[in-house]
Amino acid sequence: MLAITAVSLFLVLVIILKAPGTIIQPIYELTKKSGRFPRRNIPKRIEVKSENEVGMLALSFNKMAEKLSEYEKSNVEKLIAEKKSRKR
């Protein structure tokens, strides 16, 4: 019984020590980079290190950032074209 308790405690400690690197750090990176959007500063893409829910969230973030970048570029090109046509 004591051996089972010791092994269980050891496994819990391993999980607790591993959690910050596998769960908390990727979520922190997502939060940090997503905070750049309001300043019109589209962040660099996030490195996807896993195939779990956090990895899927990172992939979605990267797709969203890419679409926003394309949209902003398209808008700038349209504004430049409009200014050129007004000058004529």
C-alpha cells in the first residue's frame, strides 16, 4: 500500500513539474502574441510543437494572423490605387 502511494505521489509530481512547459508556456505565448493585434502589429507565427488542443489553437492563430496580414496588404493596395486615381 505504501509503495502504491509513493508511486502515485511521484507521478503527480512529474505531471505538476511537466505541466508548465507543455500547457502553460504555449498558452502564455499565444496570449502575448495576440496582444499585438490591437496595435495593428500582426505578430510572427507561433511554432506548433504538439498535435493536442494547444497545437490546434496555435495553428488556428497562425491561420488568423495570415488572413489578417493578407487583408491589411489588400487594403493598403486599394488605398494606394484610390489615391493615384484621384490625382489624375
